[in-house]
Amino acid sequence: MRTPRVLPTLDAVDISDHVCHLLGRTDDVVDRSRAFVADGALHGDKVVIVGPAPRTGSEFAPLVLDPARLQGSLLSAVRREAAVADREGFRSLRVLHHVVPGPGADRSGGWLRSELDLEEFAADTGAMVVCAYSSADWDLPVLQQIMCVHPHHVGSRPVSPAFRVYRTEQEGWTVTGTVDSDGAVTFRTILCTLLAHTPTVRLRCQTLEFFDAAGMSALADAARHLPDRKVVLEGTNETVRLAWKLSGFAVPDVPVVMAP
């Protein structure tokens, strides 16, 4: 069972982990991730670095995939690398993803789709994925949104996300924490993104504490965003179910099922 956890360093990254690594404005991504990359040889893992080319002369240059030159999506590229790793007898695939915003890129929703893809990829294949974000490239509100779709992060953070959404099984996701007004927009974006790729999204809610009014509105709006879609919440507590009913959302035109 995958569970969220804080990693003291990248040395602690394990099979199926999808890690958010937030870096300072002057940190060098490759230098700060050297242990994760070098451990590939120690454990028999194939290593791929996705991002801008490292400094001239770097020993890691042969491992780099330039995002601008990928054939197809990032998900397709890492799936191909995972297949190669399997054929060549590696234990697993290690992906260091140095995430940088492209020109005119959507600095939140677009990257949420990419991160949800990588989360599903790591959980379903056993690959290890570290996503490195520099505070020089990304605003704090966006970084907080990005952390919501990573079950793991490195080191302590002054402000942790109020909720997380992460993959737990082949057809399901888990929601932990509290979905309130601060995270409602992000939660809606995550659900809309998931519903765009599957008609039914199953959320395991055993560790969900509460939805406030904004969170419930976000859930209802996301469920109604596309036709013939449905959100099933499994393991909801009595307080969540009662609040949903009293708020008037337990009606046929809101395709949400809440189960104990």
C-alpha cells in the first residue's frame, strides 16, 4: 500500500515513489539530485533525466532527455524507457524530472495533468520519479498545488498541502486531509483532469477528514463538468456524508456517489 511520507533525503526514494523536490532559487538541480541519480548504478536501475541539458562536461549528460525533442508526450517517453529497462534486465526505472515552465505555459492546470500522469505511471509500474521544482521558476501558490498530487516530498515544508490526491490501485485514487476554500480550485482542476480520461473516478476517502462548502461545490462542479461522468467516493465518514446531503448536493443531477 502506498502511503504519503516525508523523505529526509533523496537517498530514501524507493520503488513506486513519486517525489516532489522543491529547490531554492540558487540550487542546481543535478547537484541536489546527485544521490538519486548515482544510486541507480548501486541498485541496478536505469536512470533518465528529463529537463534542460546539464552544465558542459557533466557526467550525467548522456542520461538527459530534452523535453523539446521528445517524440510524443512525456508519459509516452518514460513508458518507452521503462519498457527498455525491463528488456535490458534493470530492476526499475529512475526518472529525475527537472520541471521548467515553457513559453506561455499554463503554470498550474497543465502541469497538474503531467504530474497526475507521472503519479499513475510510478504507482502502476514501480518506477521511481523525482520531480524537481525551483522556486526561481515557479510561484509559491503553484508549488503548493503541485505538492497536492505528489504523495511524497523531500524535507520539511513550512506549509504542507491541506489535501493530497494520489494513486493507490489500478482503478482508484486516495484523497487525504481537508478540502477547503484554499484548495477547492486545485481539487476541482484535479478531478476535471481525471474525469477527462475516464468516465468514473474512484476516490478512497478513509483518510479524508472533511469538505467545507467550497470543497463540496468544487466536487459537484467537477462531476458535472463533462457529460456521462461520475465520481465515486468510497469510505467517507458520516460527517462528510451528512454535510453533503444537508448542502443539497445529494440530488440526481450531481453524479457523485458517497459510500461508507
